[in-house]
Amino acid sequence: MKNKQREIEEIIQFVQNHPESTVSRRIYRETLGEAPARIDSAVLRQVRDKLEIADEFTIEGYNYLIR
């Protein structure tokens, strides 16, 4: 299994490359409580911070969704 940091990096990369996708918007809603109108470095940092404290099942679930 991949380490958590690498999995988080892949999730961040995905939402950065596909900010308007259904999956990205779901990740924003679930981690931030809303899907922001504009995605910038501050939003990505907030998502990363939330993922850092998320459990492994959440991280695995998001990694499954971005595949």
C-alpha cells in the first residue's frame, strides 16, 4: 500500500488538475463543508490540511474515486 503522504499528493494533484469535476467537488464538499466557487492555493492548502487528519479509509476512498 502507498503511504498516506503520496496518496494525499495524488488527491491534491487531481483536484488541482480537474477543479470542476464531480469528484473534485465532492472532495471539497466533504473536506471543507462546501464546494468553493474559486479554487486557489489557499483552498488546496485547506483540503490538504483536512486530508492530513483524515482516516485511512477516507484517503483510500478518495484515491479510488480519482482513478
